[in-house]
Amino acid sequence: MISALLRAEVEGEKLSKREVIGSCMLLLMAGNETTRRLIANTLLCLDLYPEAKEFLLTHPHAIPTALEEVLRLTPPAVSFPPRIALKDTVLEGQHIRAGEWVLPWIASANRDETYFEQPHEFLPQRTPNRHLSFGFGIHFCLGASLARLEARLALEGLLRRFPSFQRVPTHPLERIVSPLLFSVQSLPITL
């Protein structure tokens, strides 16, 4: 990834040292926090839906599809950074004036019944699954491929080595209180 950044060009010019370092910091910080939360959210989903865990134990090739469903239903980041409306507009009947702040809410979009059948259900074999957890267009997450790879490898390894893992039932599930993140403070498991 870092090698690719060092080779990258924008309009024929290589990225500056500062831009490369900034991108690396973003990958390390944003990628670490959200990927950890994705893994925790995945383990929690598999604990809450034991039939999904059993399915993945016998069908490990389905892990990437299940991870996409975790990303849709319980995205580690529930909103994008706020934007400022450049002009007056109406969005889904809501009047937005130029200069007003707009906060894109991923968690809501990912449960839109116009796009997803049974939007509030965890369906680990859901396809297609065009969630917005990594953004869209020019704002698509630069670390999406890395996050998917890390989460897939972590889940494959955990299911292979510790197939009977369980959440410690006596440990209370305490959600992170944040306008940006969706996960639990901690998720102790027994192996």
C-alpha cells in the first residue's frame, strides 16, 4: 500500500512526502479503529445469530459475503464527516439551505427498505449487498480493501482455530457512545 502511494501520481505529479505521510497516518488510524470495530461487530453478530456461525464454519468461502452483511447492518462508522450544502435544495422532502451542515447517515441508508429486503435482519448470504459503509464515488474509503482483507483473515483464523468461541454472557454489552462509531466498548469471548 505504501509502495503504491509512493508511486501514485495526480495530474502527472507524484504525491508530496507530506501527502504520502498523511495518507499513511489516515490508513493506520482510520483503518485500525474501524477494522477492530468491524471484527467486534462480526463476532457479536455471530454470537447473536448462531445459525450464521454454524453456516460459516461449514462454508468458510461465504465469509466475505457475511462480512459485507455485517458492514451493512452494523457498520463500524455510522456517519460520514459533515458536508456543507453549496446551494438550496430539497432532498427527500427536506429543505436544505445553502450553507447548512448536512450529516450523511450511513446506518440509515444501509437499512433503507427501498434497496434492501428485510433491512433490519442479519442475512449473511445477502446478495447483492450494495451498502454504503465504505462511502461512494470520490469519497469511497481508501482503506476498504485492506479492511476487508484484515477482517476476513481474522474471522477465518478465529473460526478455524477456535470454532466454539462464545461471548462471555455475564459481561454486559456496553455500546460506544459516539456520533461516528457503532460497536461495543469491549467484547470478551471464551475460546
